[in-house]
Amino acid sequence: MGKFYITTPIYYVNDKPHIGHAYTTFVADVFARWYRLNGENVFFLTGTDEHGGKIEKSALEKGKTPKELVDENSDKYRQVWEKLNISYNRFIRTTDYSHEKAVKLFLQKVWDNGDIYKGEYTGFYCLPDERYITESELLDGKCPTCGREVQKISEEAYFFRLSKYKDKIVDAIKNGFIIPEKNANEILSRLNGELKDLDITRKNVSWGIKFPFDESHSVYVWFDALINYLSGLDWPDGENFKTFWPADIHLVGKEIVWFHSVIWPAMLFSAGIPVPKRIVAHAWWTVDGKKMSKSIGNVVNPIDMVEKYGADAFRYFLIREKPVWDDGDFSESALKNRINGELMSDLSNLVARVLTLAEKFKGKITGNPDLEGFIDEEKVRAAFDNYDPYSAINLIFEGIRKVNKYFNDKKPWTLEGEDLSNVLYNAIEAIRIISIFLSPFMPETSEKIERMLSVDTQTLKDAHFKTNVDSVKRGENLFNKVD
């Protein structure tokens, strides 16, 4: 049995979860469930990022302490992930004592390696993004990432010798460190110029981990946050660290690839720790053709979608609607079309028609496999190997359509005896196999099908036609039409 370690970014708790957070976490959950289905030993880490000046400022505005605010908002993420069926192994918070301890130990290793020095930062600072910005990076005098106003500051800071590791970072990226290639090329283009050392402390931010070599400073929120991927495994001595590091996939939004593909590996090089295998970058969602924005009121709340349409339909839509690395547009009308189309017409109706007929059949349902290979397992595996769950779910629904065609072509409602038994056997066994392949994407739906077919939890080893069919029960529709 192999191992598989996947992470989401830890989400900044200055606000509640939205569709972007849900999408990242869905994709990671699909990968985690897929590798468990393959019999791998999986560790799936997610959590919340809870330090920095932005939290401090927001708490003050709301009349709360920073700790009260982060406790409240971190819990919102846990609640949402529970409703969305996220199968994480650990939910880490950067306010955990174990994380703070790991950050200080990591800093000691970097310090001992001679990669931290004291200096002065003069330039621009974006409070919402908690980052310093050079004048050349400004767009129309504003932050190039969020478009907000920046402050011009000059203050004492401690710096990490990021520039020292430029060549090693470039080599890693050229050897496939970043997926997809277009994001790798963007980072390589940025690295063509000068790579400046990174300021890793803040002088005037009290809500953060104290810099162990000068407690008048706090650790920069990104330097602190990235170390969660180690502390979440109880680095340096925990069994999980020994088993699962290096990470197989750091799944991130394309806007934070720089931090994960340049700053993070440099930190690891300095501390003498192996770097992750892959940074996989996903693209963004717009809503009804517009960028999500609180000011125009189009931020999609995942809980609202679950309460209206169910977790599995929402999960399915986000994975099925676009490839991971392409931008996509969310609309409720498109979600309804997916439910009324593929989920209801292709999947739910197939299960209902087959099991309704099977319940009426007198005798044991047996037959010969006519549909072996209706889902191309090797192609599905290849899609996951290529970090492409979108293609994997397409292949699965191609298989579902093949079963529908088989059932319609055979016209089992006109058959009797062995002929009817054979068609029912093939359709029921195909549905059982479908439930296996669907389980990473739609776990509740998969479990419903298994209950209908009286089978226990399955793995990919069970994705082949067996000799006979156990008892079946029609049950409720998997999906119903939505208006």
C-alpha cells in the first residue's frame, strides 16, 4: 500500500467560506477519496489561517478580540465542510500551540543555516493581502492582486535569503513542479528578473507568532501559514510526518502559486526538508459572468446551495462544469440544468427504471456480462494521474450513457425468463460499478445506490462483474427535477 498526502491552502478567517473555498476543497476531497478507493494510505489536510494585521483590524472593528473572531470564523469552515461531506484527516489552525511550536523550530533551522538577517523595508504595503509590494509591481498605484490602495512605509524587518535559492527553484519548476504548464511558465517569467529577499517579520502587528530572535517583531503571516503543511503532520518527529511527507499535491488557487512554488520550496531548502512533489493550481469562478464581490452581492454561499439542491449535486456541478485549470462561471440555472439533465435523466432515471423492473422479477437474477469495461478504468486512472478530475467524471458519465443505451436497446419490459434476467443482471451490476466510480465525486449518492443493491462499502477492486446479484430495493429517486 502506497501513501498519498494532499492539502488545501489554509483559508484566511477574516470572512466566511464562499464558492471558491468550496471548489478547492471539493477537488482535494475527490482526490483523497479516489486514492482511498485505490487502497492507498491517504492523509488530507485542510484548516484555517488565523494571524496577521487584517485579523487584528477586523476584530477591532467588530468589537471582538482577535481570538474571539478567529474561533468563530474557523468554526464556520468546519461546519461547512461537514455539510459538504469533506473527508479531511486533520483540520489545522495556525493558532494551535503545536503549529506555533513548529514555526519556531523551523525558524531556528533557517536561522542556523544563516538565511535570516536584519534590515529595513522601504516601499508599499497592502493590508488586505498582508504583503509588501515594490513600486514596479503597482498597477495604477494600487495592489496588483486585489486592486486596493496601498500604504507607503519604511520599517525595520528581518529578511529571509530567498534569492539564495533561485536556481534550485527554477530547476524544480522546469522539472514539472507546477501543474498546469501555463502557471509554471508565468512563474518562470517572473523569475527571469531579480528575486529579492523576503521580509518575514512585521514590527507593528501584535496578532501573530512572536519572532523568537526578537519579540518586538511578529512572524509574517505567509511564512507562518506555509509551515502548516508540516505542523499538520506533527513535524519533525510525528509518525504522520515520517509516513506522508513530502506532500503529493498542494492544491491551490492560481493567485497563490508564487507563495507555494517559490517561497515555500526556498524555505524547505533552507531547513533541509524535501520539497513537495507537485503544486497543482486551479483557476477561478465568476458568478453569472461577473467577478465575485460583496459590494455587488453575488458571493455564493455554499450552505445555501446545499440546502436548495443537496451536497452531491453541488459537488458534481463544480467538478463537472469546468476543467481544474480553466476559469468557469457559476449560475444557478446551469446547476439546475445539470441536475435535470445528467443527474436526473441519465443517472437517477436509469437506477429507478432498472430497480423497478428488478423488484418485480421472480427468481434469482443471473446472466453473462455484456457490459464489461463500459467505464474505461485505465482512462479514469490516467485522468487522475494527470490531475484532471473533470475528465474523469466525463468518462464515468460516458459509461452511464452506455448503460442507458444498452437498457433501451434491449427493451427488457418486453422480455421474460433468462433473457430478462440477463439484461437485469448487466444493468444492476453496471449500476453497482457506477456507484464505485462515483463515490469520490458524490459520496452520498454512491452510498444510496449501495443500500439499494444491498452491498457493503466497495473499492476499485470490486469494479468488475460478479456472478450474481444480491437483493435489490427500488427506494427513493436519487435526484428529482428542480424548477
